[in-house]
Amino acid sequence: MSVLIFVELDNGSIKKTSLEAVAYGAAVAQTQGTSATVLAIGNADSSELAKAGAYGANKVLHANDAALSNENAMAYASVLAAAIQQEGSKIVILPKSGLSDAMGARVAAKLGASIVSGVTELPDLSNGFQVKRSIYTGKAFATVEVKGDIKILGIKKNAIEAQEGSGTATIESFSPSLPEGDFTAKVINQEKASGELSLTEADIIVSGGRGMKGPEHWQPLLDLAEALGAATGCSKPVSDLDWRPHHEHIGQTGIKVAPNLYIACGISGAIQHLAGVNSSKVIVAINKDPEAPFFKAADYGIVGDVFDVLPRLTKAVKESK
Amino acid sequence: MKILVCITNVPDTSAKISFTDNNTKLNKAGVQYMIGPYDDYALARAVELKEKSGGSITVLNVGEADSDPQIRKALAIGADDAIRVNCDPQDSYFTAAQIAAVAKDGNYDLILMGRESIDFNSGVVHGLVGEMLGIPSFSPVMKLDIEGNTAKFAREIEGGKEYLEAPLPLVLGCQEPIAEWKIPNMRGIMTARTKPLKVVEPVDVNNLASLTAYSLPAPKGACKMIPADQAETLITLLKTEAKVL
């Protein structure tokens, strides 16, 4: 009956958004008077997996078959479905991401389960099982009554404040049989930027638009990002022009982010870009045009030349340390 | 090769969202509708694949009659025929079951759609359809070529790309830069009028989730402006006032 939570690993560490999912799942488990079980797939040390206990998990199932070393959503779905069956889980929590959506979808179809993605708050149990979810790329919310016997929820970043506690979790090895049909695709190659901070995980993002005037002028932005320990992003025109790589594109048709601090440099603030950043806690806009729409969506604004303002901010950050 | 392209009929990306009827219905007044931008990429790539190696494209929409202008546009861009499942879809599982019901008799080699619809942003319909049909699904796919019975494609992974090869049939959720959006030409618009659009009724599906109400985010407070010559105070404010540093 336990609430089952899937966590994503990045180089053997549980991702921060996944720890939020653990805290969310543990909070739901408490309301149901049941325990919280975590499923982790891939390489990780026991000491790292035990971290899930500090966020409220009672048990961690660890699937570490060599066949699972690539993020194969279909095979991951088979593992998750097996875990749900073993634990008799009725509520399954996933951190919203491309991988989790893909595996959650396949599990929902396998089990005839409800799936609701983009959940922003703990469920309301006062009248059935209702959850609030983000729709229209953050422009609105919908309240959804979840009716399936098994309920799969994909939770958005910041849906809950994850507090590290002192709990511990037992770790069990989990090796369900893997259907051959999950492995019909061959991975030919992977291109992955190494050492880059992930945009969906980052607490701070510094992002640039056409106001940066060209890829050769990105250094002041990169310097500020480095000083802040921030990830870097960009607007759609910038990635369309190949000034920055496609995986940095933030917006309605790019990556949706929800950092604590989003600093927009030379981005006018088209509604499509704002849709991708409106879940940020604090937004700063720097633009030389005082009429830039971004100022209407921002908490702090500086009307000025990015090439003057950015180096001064970098200096101020370094001096304040 | 037979390709099925699933399209959504969604408010324009620049639409202001508001609700009526005690927050239970989208206020459609003044809202322009469009083919979902990700679906539009899928359609564009399907047209290119057909131009290269022949075959047919069927476009599928799960929606009400107000989807028809978007379906006609897809036909004008290059689809051969269309099917609309006549209902107001409110849940991913329900929508996927409708697509699977249409696809199961069609022997499609490729089922393409956007990585997500831009109204509900769930990003799960391709996975649901794949599992319902018992075939692999991948998303978000940003490059796609077909050689014989094999798809060679790239999907975006965090911080990069993964190149894959898999035998058909497949369900793929697509995104840019898989193709450039196509604008229908006059000849396309003329021929689209007479291309077949079949309207079918939905199959019965267990109601697993239903919308009860909509709401809007709390309005944003005023932006605090900092004079450019005092830019450094921003860092102090972010530390002491906003407490995010």
C-alpha cells in the first residue's frame, strides 16, 4: 500500500527535484497512514540512496541491472510497474521531467492508472482526491479530480519545500525481469555537455536574449553566472540564431524552469518566453528599453546597458562573498 | 510508408488566458487558435519524409468541430486525409485511448505528435499511445530519418542529445529542430477543401481524471526599479530583501 516515489539519478546522486518528490510522497503517505518507498534506477552508492530517508522515505528499492544504464523510459516503466505491484502502491509520485513523463505514461497504460502531470501542491483530500496542476505553460492552473484506483502524479519543481530531516531508509536490491521488447532501440551515440549545471535543477539562472548582440559577447553573462554558481539559458531567437545551443532555450516551446532567481539579460519578455519562467520565485530583468514587457513580469528591474551592468553585478557578487 | 500525425487545436502561444462560467470554462473570446506548435513540427517532418520516399499522411485530432480549421490547415500543408474524434478531451489517458483506437486498425508505420500540447503540457500522450498499442515510444525527438524499416533519430536528453536506431512502427513525440514549420501554399489550400475529413465518435474509456475548476496565478506585485548607476544595490537587495542569494 505504500506510496511509491521514483527518483532520478545524475552521476549517482539523487537530483534535487527528486528529493522534493520524496518529501511530497512522504507527506502524502502520512495523510494515508502508510509508508513511503523510493525506487531508484541506475548506479548509486548506498550512502547516497540513504539520503532519501532524510526526506521521509522508509525504504529504497534499488534497480541496478547493467541493461538499465541508459535512460530507457520503456525499461524504466517496466521496473516501476513491477515495483508498484510488489508494494501494492495506489499512489505513485514522479518528479516532472521528460523521463518521468515518458515512463509514467507507459505505466499508466499498463495498469489503467490515472496520470496527472505538472502538479503544484499537495493533494486536497477533503472531497475525493483533488490536485492542482499547472496548465497553459504556467499561465493558469486546473484542479483535477483523480479517480483511478492507482494514481500517478508528476510533480513540478517547488510543489513542496523539501526539508532534510534525520530519518533513515533501508535499501533493498530490486531486480524484476526486463521484457525484451523494451530494448528494440539501439543507442548509437550520446552528446552531453559535461560539467554544465542543469537548467531544470538550478537554483539560479542567468539568461540572455538578442540584447546580448551576438555569441561573441556572452562572456559578461557567463562571468556573472559563474560568480553566482548559476546555470545559463537563452531566449528562442538566440537559440534559433545558433548563438547558444538548443538545450539552453527557455520558453513555451523550450525548457520550462522554476529557479529561485532568474536574471534576464537583454530579453524583451515575449509572452512565450515569460511562460517558461513564470514559476521562478524572483525575477530580475536588465534591459536598455524601459518599455520592455519583461519589467511587468519582474520583481527587480534595471534599465541599462547589459555590457555596463553585468560586469558591475559580477564584481558586487564577488565582493559580497 | 503510412504516417499518422496527431495534432492539437490550442490557443495561440501569445493568448491571454482567462476563464468564464465560474472558472469552469476557458474564455474563448478574442483567442486565436492554432495547431499545437510541437505538433506542427511533427507534421512538417512527416511531409518531408513523404516527399522523399512516398507514402501517405493521415492527420488525427481528438476534438470538437472548432478544430476543423486547424485540420484543414494540416491538409493544406500536405496531409492526405483526416480523422477527427468528436469530443472535448480533458484527460491524457482518455485522449490516448482515442488515438490508440484509431491507430490500431490503420497499420501505421509512424505515429507522430508534438512532445506535449501547449494547453495541458502533460507530455504523456505519446507514451500512453505507445504502450496501448504495444510499440515503442520516444520523446522529445529533434531529428528523424527513415531508412527502409529503421528509424534513425535523435532525442533531447538533459544537457545534450542521444542518437538512436529502432525498427518501425514507433510513436514519437517531436520538437524543433526536427523540421521547419511549413506555410500552406494556395494550391494546398485549394486541394485541402476536398480532401476527406472523417468524423468518428469516441470510444468508451473509464473516466480516470476530470477537471473541476480553473484558476489564475496571483497577480505579480510591482517591479522594483534600480537605477543603472546603482546596479550593485541589486545584489544587496537579492540577499537581504528577496533572500535568494
